[in-house]
Amino acid sequence: MNSMNSIIIAAPQSSSGKTTITLGLMACMQRRGLVVAPFKVGPDFIDPGWHQIVTGRPSLNLDGWICPEEFILETLVRHAQDADIAVIEGVMGLFDGVDGVSDAGSTAQVAKIVNAPVILVVDAKSQARSVAALVKGFADFDPQLYIAGVIFNNVGSEKHGRILRDAVESSTTGIRIFGCILRDEALRIPSRHLGLITAGESPLPGNYLEQLADLIGKQIDLEAILSLRGHPLTLDTDGQSQGMTPSVKIAVARDLAFCFVYEDNLRLLREAGAELIVFSPLDDKALPEGIGGLYLPGGYPELYAEPLAANQRMKVEIREAIESGMPVYAECGGLIYLTRGIRGESLTPFVGIFPVATQMLTRRKALGYREVELLADTPVGANGYIARGHEFHYSEMEEMPEKIERAYQVSKNGLDLGLEGYRYKNCLASYIHLHFGSCPKMAVTFVENCRNYINR
């Protein structure tokens, strides 16, 4: 049996300071000698990278729309069973999800699944007593949710902080004020079109996290937060699979250009019998030896187009692997890398498996959850498999020729979005990041296909 405590850092809306305060709390807990297991609600890839920088542990996604409740519970237990506390950063506003009538896909949904107390981060800029109405409304909205307290962010002064405290304490019961964070622009993390700058790019001053931990330690009541006791999660983990003996090598692209991958996808591949070999299309000159498959995740290939294009041998080896029938799965940035290239003033050439060029846009092209039904047998799944994932990009491709097979029937909340999932030989590529937790047999199928390729 296993029991643990967990907290969720949520907010009334996006851009309230969840990530900054989550990182600060994690850093303070690390200073105390606590082992922190980090998590992120929703499909985001960037915030988990920051979590890992602070805690030294991979941060896993918990998404109640994409994955079944049982998978979320299993993920939490597996990743946090040797930790002192699980810290879960929310997504968007606390109750924001896929629609306006349910909590599907929201932070609130995950909070109820894992029985975690919620700490609400409220941006107090330009607010005074009105925050009490906001906090009271959130506390009363869903009786099944336990909102333990509030952290006020962007507080203008100590006097402003006292007004905020008085407003909440005089009008609500059971809601604790854990702290008031004074406004400090130096703590803002840089962002770009997909969200924050990735942690791997190291855009912060070397002492940023130390300064953040100092500030959080002084302005937040960490003892009160650590004393929170909701309903500790207890599950029987003795019977869970510990994975198979690795039977096939799969190369996974992971570098600054390819940094968006669900950690649970990698875990499920390992449990299905894969030995994952990390390589860099940016820096390595050749694919790893002896591999039976290739996984090209998403990321920012557009930011590294020139060095990717210049690595001729890597492009040739990937193209030859695909032509040989090797199972290859690529998503979003991986798909872009397999096209003819990125078009700007001229074409920066990539691998060229798919006979279209890609261009970057100034406005977002696609955002949202996706459900796919496989229309044919593919490297990662058989005809009829149904899986879920997420799509988010600022790029668009030229129209894919009809000769390229479409393997996905795509929908969003029941709305038909047409065909996608481009297949050439045994290579499947898509803009959609599929989460194998929504259909775990996809990982098994991919590993089996990779094993068959090696043994053929």
C-alpha cells in the first residue's frame, strides 16, 4: 500500500502567476530536504520542463479528458511513491476545461480525482475588497472541491496586502491566506508563441531560482502549506507491472529542437519492452546503431532550422530508415522535420519524406483537444484504435498530396475535423500529440512493430 500528500496550485484564470509560485514552492521544499514529485494538469509540455529543473525529477501530465481516471491515479502513485509531497500545477482557470457545463479537462477535475487540496493563486493587481467576492465564489462553486487557501500575487504594497487579507478573512470561513507576493517584474519568466521559454534554453539568470526561493520563503507561510491534509491517496501498487526485459531499441529525438514529449509515453514504451535510446538530430551525426524504430516528438524545429538542415548525414539516415520500412512515429515538430522544410525567404530543407513545405504564422493555427480513430493499421496502432491527444501550433503545411495516406479520422468534442495522420510506408506523422495513456495498447503495438522490423 502507498499513501501520500499532494497539493494543487490553481488560479481563477491564466497568467495569474501559477508557474512562478509553483516553482518557488518547489524550491523552498527542496531547501527543506523534501523530495518533491512534480506534476502538471493538462497537455502542456513547457511547464513540466521548469518543474524538472527545480526538483531534479521529470514532471508528468495529469489530464482528465485525455486519460482515464484510473490512469491518472496510477501515474500519480508511480511517480510520487518515493516522494514526500506531490506538487501539481494547474492549467488555465480552476474550472476551465473542454466546455462550459462540465469540469472535463480542468484542474478541478484532477483535484477531485486525486483528492488534493487546492491553493488558489489570485492576481491582486488593481483589486481590493473585490477579491473576497472572487474567492468566496470559487470556494462555493463546487462543494466536492477542497479549496484550502489563497496566495495573492502582484500585491502592490504591504498595505495592499493587509486590505486583501482583511477582505477575505471578514467574508469567508475556512479559507486561509498563505501569503502575499509583492509585485516584482524581475521574477517574470520570458515567453513566446507556445507559452513560456523552454527550460532547456536556460533564459534565466543563474541566481533566478535562488532569488525566487528566498522571496517565496519570506512571503508565504510554507509551514501552513505543508500542514495541509486533504484525503491522502492510498492505492495498492504491489501488483503494478514493473516492465519487461528490453527486447528492442527505439531511438527518441530529444534536444532543444525536439523537447515536447509525454513522459508517460516513454514509460509505457519501456514497459512494453523498449530500450529507449536518446539522440539529437541537431548534434549527432548518425542514428543510434541497432534500432528497430524511431520516435520524433514535437518541439521548436523552426528555431533551429539552419543547424537541422545542415546536418546532412542525419537527414539521409532518417530518410533511408523510413524507406527501408522502419517503424517511425512523428508528432508536430517531428512532422515538420519530415517535410521538405520550412519556407521563409527561401526553403530551409529538412528530411523531405512528405512532399510539402511548412511555414510559420504570426497567429495561432490550431489549439485544442483531439480524438482520433485509426482507419488503418499503423506503426502505433491497428485499425479501429481510438486515442486522444492535443494540437497546438503556429505553423501550416502546404496541402498534402492525395497519394499520401490519411490514417486518422479526427474529431473534437464530437465535431468531425476531417482526416489527418499522414502515412508513408511504415512512417506515421501528425500535428497531434497523442497520449498513449488514452490507449495504452498503442505503446505495445509500436514496440511489437519495431521488434518485427529487427527480426524480419
